[in-house]
Amino acid sequence: MKETKKKLLQETVTILKKLDRESLAIIRSNAEILRARDTLEEQKAG
């Protein structure tokens, strides 16, 4: 993993640790949507 990505992940985790349960649920659902979008884009490209 590239150093820039590692740093970004560490910063993101630090921010997530400070969120409440409701905010984390929102973040999780948005992440699932982004993952599904990436999968669709990969299928279109492949």
C-alpha cells in the first residue's frame, strides 16, 4: 500500500473514532454505495 494511502486511511480512522453511532451508520451506508458503484464501473470496463 502506498504511503499516501496509508496516511489517508489513518486520518480517516482518527476522524471516524470521534463520530457517534448514528454518524457511523451513515458513513457505512455511503461506503457501501461507493463500493457498489465501483463494482459496476469495473463490470462496464471489463
